[in-house]
Amino acid sequence: MKGYLGIDVGSVSTNLAVIDEEGTVLCHRYLLTHGQPIRAVQEALREISTYLPKGMEIRGVGTTGSARQLAGVMVGADVVKNEITAHAIGTTHFFPHARTILEIGGQDSKIIIIRDGLVVDFAMNTVCAAGTGSFLDQQALRLGIPIDQFGRYALRSKSSARIAGRCTVFAESDMVHKQQIGCNLEDIIAGLCEALVRNYLNNVAKGKEILESIIFQGGVAANEGIQSAFEGELGKKIYIPKFFNVMGAIGAAFLAQEQMDGGGKTHFKGFEVINLHCKTRSLECKECENECEIVEFSIGEEVTAYWGDRCGKWENKL
Amino acid sequence: MMSMRVGIPRALLYYRYFPLWNTFFRELGAQVVVSRPSTRKVLEEGFKFADDDVCIPIKMIFGHVLNIEDKVDYLFIPRLLSDNKTGYCCPMMAGLPEMIKYSMPHLPPILDPFVDERYRGTRLSGALSKVGRKLKYNFLQTRRAYSKAREQFDQFQRRMRDGVSVLDLINAFETNGCFTDEPLTEKEEDGSMKIGVIGHPYNLYDTLFNFDLFKRLKEANASIYTPERIHGHTIDHHLRRLKKDIYWTLGREILGAAFHLLESRVVDGLIYVTCFSCGIDSMIEPLVGFRAKREASPYMALMIDEHTGIGGFVTRLEAFLDTARRRKFNSDDERRTS
């Protein structure tokens, strides 16, 4: 049996998925990155290797997410792609009629506009991470509610409290204020969900035409409160795919399949990378005034890659 | 006698006028000192003196001034109010000499000719004559220097229109001191994609701000179209249909170029490099966006500011090129089958 592996290493979660030649998802994993992408990838690979059918051959590997380069060097990727393309490829496979993808992850949020199965426009949050998963996590912790209960609390609200959504600093002080004047927790949480949705629609999705079918994915899609706030604000049905939190990885697997279509041998180093001692070191190049931050990647004692330089001197060193 | 040293900061209007300014001063016998290419450090030095609220390219010029102030007898920082018959530059550009003079101590004297192309007396030629007079050159000497400078400038503009990369041209000019006829880049490389890149020249061509955008586009096998490639008449033609003329001279060029690239279907995608807190960009960018939507062309605005990280920039650029490429090949396929 043959399959393709997709790896999506984001700021908060590390996701893996394996598809077969027909594009069926055989297995997938969702793990927290905990600030250590190398370990997270190894751990996820270890877990996924136990689920794979016996004698499974990995014919291609794709990586995506903000640590796509690191993951790609580590496992030997055949294709390294940005997360926007990966998400769009994954989603359109399951939803050929999708015309809008709302994606909210740990630290970034995107909107992808699709027409006739092709990406025609997209936007990504810039410097501000207001309304992404990390902020919700932080607020759940502050309120002492497990994050997976957050959405349920919101749905129980009868009348939501008005919370400012422009900025997390204001949102938080608003929430504290509402809690001190006696609003109940459910209403505050529902208000927060609405504020995040407003913020998303006014910033990330500004000027974009949100047409149905609308697919909502990324880690935050697990939150029913946000889903219902989106539906309320847009007046349209929002679909959450079964694989909402690993869609990037699935897309990367499809990209790997596309890449290997013409034949050729995969660069995948095999599941042995689980046991390799991989490490990175960053150093500042002093050769010119740009002072680029170079990342040195080594397996065992051997340096296998450099990146981060603008002139290419380090990258081409090996 | 040691020749007089005139310092030109490598920022803002440098990317538009350097061949002219440089030739003018050299023909007068002065030595031209240009600050080093932009780096993070140059910018950070600029932060110390620049006002908090100004845009990042203005902050950058402060760093460049600092880089050369102790190596020159004069700093050359013209005050450009208008470079065509109808519009204005932004107030930052018009007040630039004062902004620098009163924010930085111990500067050498600043040569700050007032340039306003709307009136006969304040055109560039006249403004530079006044600079010449101030430096004690006679009328004939400055006239001759200006006409040499103009020659080089015309050649600069002609070659940009021919599609030679602006950065290659300026670099070659800096090395040789003049333009030579040797070809710099293949005129019409047959890239797999054609990408339009618009924006203020000082944002597009600054080595720190553009994150090697042009290099990345070339690596992606794209040929590049910038506003400099488009003739003034074409720009005028496209803007004539607007209800009123665009007020800002630099914005006018960007908008006209964008309209041309989009409507004549020259490019497979358009990128606008904007700058946070730029008033002109905030007006022009939406206009470009609306037109791109109408023409159903892939379009992206990339914004630069002090916090711009390379990660987000590269992700956006890659995704944009994927979008443009997939759409292009899809429509090529459709054309072939129909």
C-alpha cells in the first residue's frame, strides 16, 4: 500500500496526515507544538507510525505551516508549501463547491476566497493576533474554564455582553469590567466570541466577498461559540469539516501527491527520523551590516542545512 | 584644493533622481558621497531622531543622513513639492529639509532646492541653478552641468521604460558614474508568469523594505513590470477617465500604472507594496483593489512597517504566486480546449 504524508507545523499545533493514492485520509494526528517543533514532529511521527497499515510505503512528503522549512529539512520533504495553498488544496478536495474558507489557528487567521475550485484571493492577519486561538486559550485559563468547554458556555448565553474586539488588551479589560458589574460568565464568553468574529470580519476579511459554501477550519473551529457567532453575523450557514484541525496537513499530503505524480523517488528519510538527534542553533552572521540570523540545522554531529541569510552564502555552503 | 563633498542619502527620492543629481554635482567638480545601502541598523539609527508618527521610509532617511553627515561638506536634500503640472507631493516630502534640520544636531549645511514643476521659476533646472549659484559656480557652469545631468536622467528613464531593472540600472550607474550601452538585463525575459509590482520607488527598491522581492520573483521565474516601465502618456490616458485628477504626483503614477497593467491584461497578477501610515497609499490602494476585482486579476497589497517579519512576507508572496500561477494555467487550459 502506498501513501503520502503531510506535515503542518504551526505556532501552536503540529499536525500530521497520511492519505492513500485515492485521497482517502488514512490517519491523522493533532499535537501541541509547545514551542519545540522538532520534538513535536518526532512525537507525531512516532504516534502516526503505529496507526499505519503494515507495509505502508510513503511515496511523498509535503510540509507546510510557519515551521515548514525546518520540518522539511528534518524529514526530507518533496514539497514545502505555504499554508494558504495547502489549506485551499485540502478543503477543495472535500468541498468542491467551497467558495470561502475561514481559517483561524493558534496565532494567525486567514480568509481564502475560492471560485470554481481555484484560489482567487486571500488575506492573512498582519501583526495583530487578536482573535486567534492563543487569545482564547489565555482567556479560558484566566476564567478557569477548560478551552474545550468554552464554546458550550457561549451557546448557553441568553443575551451576550458587548465586548470590544479591536484589540485583545481592550477586550480583556472590557471582560474584566463586565464581570465586575455582574454579567454572568456565559454572556461574557458569548460576547467575546462575537467580538472576535467582528474583529475577524472587519480586519482579515475586510472587502472580501463571503459567498457560500463557507467552510470554517483551524483549531478555533472546535469552538461552537465562534461558529454560531459567525452564523449570526453573516446570516449564512457555516460548515465545519470533519478534519477541521488538520486540513493544512491533508493539503500538504495532496501537494506531495501532485509533486510525485510524474514518478521519481521521495526524499523522505523514513520513520527513523523519530530517533535522530536533531538540533538547531542560531547564529548572527557578522559579515555585513544586515546581520542576518542564520539557523544551523544538524542531525547528530553533522550540520545538514543552513537558512535565514539574505545573500545565500550560508544556504549554499553545504 | 580638495574638491567639495556633497552627501546624498540613499533614501526616498534617491531612487528616482540619483543619476541626475549625481551627474550635476560631478560635472561641477564636486565629489558625491552616497550613504551605504539600507540595513536594519541604518533604520534603527534613524529611529533615534525621527518623529514617532512619520512613515518608515522617512525614518529611514534619518539613518542615511547620520551615515554620511560627518563625511561631507553639504547634504543634498531637495524639497519636492510637485514633479508635474497638476499635483503635489505629500507634506512629509515637502517639509523634509526642515524635519531633518531641526531633529538632528551638528549637521553640515543642507542644500535644499525648492522644486515645483507647476511654475516656471521653480522647475528642477532653475532650482539646481540656484544650488550652483550658492556653491559659487557661474551661470554657464551650472547650465552645462544641468544639461549633462538631464542627458543621463533621460537615458535612465528610457532604459527603465525598456524594462531594465531599476536597481540594476542604479547599481551600474554608481559603479561607472554614467550609463553605458551595455545591456544589463535581458529586455523581455520570457518568464512563465508576468507580475506587476507597484508602489513608491523608495519602498520598492530599498534593500531592507523589499525583502528581496525582486530576487524572489525572478527565482519564481516571473518577469516583472514596474510603473517605471510605463510611459507617461499611457498613465495620463488611463487617468483621464477618472472623475478628477489624482492629487498626489507619486500616487498618480502608481494608479495609472496599475490601471494600465490590469486593463490591458499585461500581467498575470499585481502586487502593491504599501507602507503603514502612508496617506497616499491609503487612498490609492483601495482604488487599485477595486479595479483589480473588476478585472478579476489576482491582486495583493503587501504592507511594510517597523514590525514586518520576513515569515509573513514570504508566506503571502508564495501564496500569491501560487494563486496567480494556478489561475493562469487554468485559463490557458480553457483557451486551448475551447
